[in-house]
Amino acid sequence: MAKKATRPATKKKPPKPGAIPEFHGTCGCGSVVFTVRGPLSNVTWCHCSKCQRFHGGPGPYASAARGALSFQRRDGLAWWDASPTTQRGFCRQCGSSLFFSDSNEATISLCPGALTSPTGLESQSHIFIGSKPDWYEVKDGLPQHLKS
């Protein structure tokens, strides 16, 4: 059986000067569909115990201005109050991890795995590395912080 040719990963082309970047995302089943119109931060990997339980491992997040997020479909969207000021958004139909919101922040964080590729995003750092479980190591050379 012949091997199927694979295409190399492509980076998203940067927007033209003055253009507003736009990202499209969805949960696994399509019950949550959203758009981010504006820049996203690069990806921060969170190793806190709540991310471990929510994601099954470290949680990757990119942040956007709250007003940049809009929904085309949200009937599957549910929020879990993780603390008095934080919520985690997920799809109640398929279980996809989608958002992290802290009411003390001007931004909302989203799970970049929900975004349509290519995104052009890159990993930038690890936070709460002191809470990392013993079953994996972080060896990518990115900055590691004990807290956020």
C-alpha cells in the first residue's frame, strides 16, 4: 500500500497592514461556533491542577479582548464556575474545552485547538509549572513560571 503524501504545516499569513485578523473556532460537534475578530496572544500552557482536570493535562490558552469574541452558535455552550472570579467554558454536547474567563481580566482566553488552522500562533511559555504532575516533562525550552 502506497503511503499517502502529507503536506507540510503552513503558517497563517499575517494580515495586511491595517487589516484586522480574524479567527474561526468550533467545538467538536458544532454546537458552539465562534469568531475572534482581532489579535490573539501566543499560546501559554497552564499546568495548574484545575487545567489538568479540565483538559486531562496542561491547558493551552490564547487570549483576546472580550469584545473581539462573537458567537454564531452557542446552544451547546456551558460555563463552570471554577472559582468566585473564574469560569471555564465548554460544550455540553461533546465536552470540548473552549474558554477560560477571569472577571478581573480585560481578556478572555480560548483553547487554540478549537480554532481552524492555520492560526499562525506559537507557544510562548508555561505557567504554574510547580503544579505539574510527575508523569510528563517540559523540554521545549520555553520560559517556565511557578505562577502566572
